[in-house]
Amino acid sequence: MTTTELGMPVKYYQVGSWAVGNRLLDPERRSGQSRLDRSNALTSGHRACRGCGEALGARYVLDAAMRATDGRMVTVNATGCLEVFSTPYPETSWRVPWLHSLFGNAPAVASGVAAGLRALGRDDVRVVAQGGDGGTVDIGMGALSGMFERDDDVLYVCYDNGGYMNTGVQRSGATPPAARTATTQVVGPEPGNVFGQGKDMARIAIAHDVRYVATASIADLRDLEEKVTRAMSFHGARYLHVLVPCPLGWGTESAATVRTARLAVESGFFPVIEAVEGEVTAVRRIRRRVPVEEYLVDQGRFAHLFKPVRRQEVIDHLQAIADRNIARYGLLEPVAALPSSASSAPAAPPVRPEVP
């Protein structure tokens, strides 16, 4: 805690908020988390694990959405880690209008909230739905696809930590190949999660031709803020997929969460992209490419790839996935060929009519 010149206490929620990196930017480009009037949608006191990537991602997402809507926003939350650690009855860490739904129906509930607001003539109030990868790419995928098809005026945010972490680290449709989980044990000739399964939810959303789709990582929080702000400038169905490492489920140090997320991006294993109306419009260039092995080696869920016997063929297979992402999205091409999301000019508004 510190005090202002007026003697009022100020709590700094982000270490280094006023560091030189922010001061070098124009005021409108500075991180919203460094401002004294930040909304603090998810306040301190919740029960997330140390180093929880989901808690960090959710706070930035909802704070940015609150700024973009001038505080007129309703949030719908699927069952999962985010709901459990933030709202142990009778307490809550949320400082926004917040509804809890079932594990798989957050998109449908959010669509109903949007329809109710429209019926009341409240077109000034926006709706954000959020859930983990289990409640998004598995249990809730049908409801989410319906939301996309109807073009409901909802931003859906998936916090991808690669498994059902709240119920004991079981495999989900977003668990990477070869990863160890409670249901993909390190046994047999091909230990860990099998190759050839799972879903690329961002590409599925793009295939629905929804108005805006983006992926993001907690390793670049300013990019995450900007994508949320841009998503809220559209009306209709939108989708944001955020990589949020889980120290418990991934077997990483609590202090390594952001570094792990950065390595996922810099290796090409997690591509960061934007798409409007079904077309990829921008990508985040890899600034310092690293081999996938550098991303894997410090994660306990991949420890069996390195000891007691190094499984080079599996590591090579995972490297091939990253190489395919790099080739598919041109992540190493010159910036002039396809502007990055941070430097590109805003795309033209969507051509389809807005949702009434």
C-alpha cells in the first residue's frame, strides 16, 4: 500500500505498473491495468492457486471489457475453476454483474441474457460469457456453435488451460498430444494423450464466419486488452481463446506461468491470430523463435518425454505441429507481408447488418 498526495490509500494490483515500458508509450496505448481508475472486475481475495494463469487472464479480459462498455456489462460464467475459486458461497471476488450457469450451457444462458436485454430495449448493456476449455470445446460446444449460428450479440471467452483442472486434471479436447493427465497416464508404448485427437476451437469458430475471432496469451497482456477492446466494438457473435497455463495441471513452477505462455507462442505451438468474418486478418509474429523442446522441458506433464528415456520421435512430432502452425499462419514471414495485430490498422466494420 502507498498513499497519494491527498493522503488516500492506493493499492497497486500489478507490480511494475508504472515501469518505464508504460511511460514510453502514448497515454492511450498504456496498459489499462496501470491506471488508477481501473475497474478491478476480479478483486483480490479469491482462492486461485499461486501463479494461476486463468485468474490473470480473466481479470485483464473483464477489466478491458468494462472499460470498453463504460461499466455496462453482464458476465455469464460456466462451471469450472474460475467459478469455483472466485465464488465460494457466500463470498465472491467479482465486482461486475455476474451469473453462474451449468458446465456446458454458458453460451445459451448468455444468449438468453442478450435476448432479454434486447427485449427491454437495453442496447447499451453488453454480454460477455466465459468458461474453461472443458466447458467450451467439449461439454459446451453444441451451445457455443448455436450461439455462433444465431449470431447472438455475445463475446465468448475460453480460458484454455488444457484440461479439466477443477475436477482433478482430466484430459479435455484442448489437451495437447503426449501430455500426462489423470486420464492419459504415462503408461504403454505411447504414454500420455494420444495424437490425432482434440479440437482447434479458434479454427472452428472461424469456420462459423462469426464477426470476430482471436487468440491471445497472458504472456502479452497489452495485446489481450486490445483484442478484448476490439471485440467489444463489434456486435454479434465473437470468440476469444486465451492460453492460461495452470501450474498445478502442467507441473510448472508458480512463478513460471507467464514464461511458459510466452514459450508456447514463441515456439509456434500456440499461434496468436485475429480473424474477421471468417478470414484471418492479422497474426502475432514470432520475435525469437525457440524449439518446442524449450517449451516442453520444464512442464511436469511432459517429463516422460525426457526421462528415463528421451523420446525424440514424440518431441519431433510435437515440433511438427508447431511447424505446421508457423506455415499455416505465416508466423515467420516479414511484417510487410501481413501486419501484426499490434501494428495493423483496425479492420473495416463487419459487412453484415448489426444485431438489432
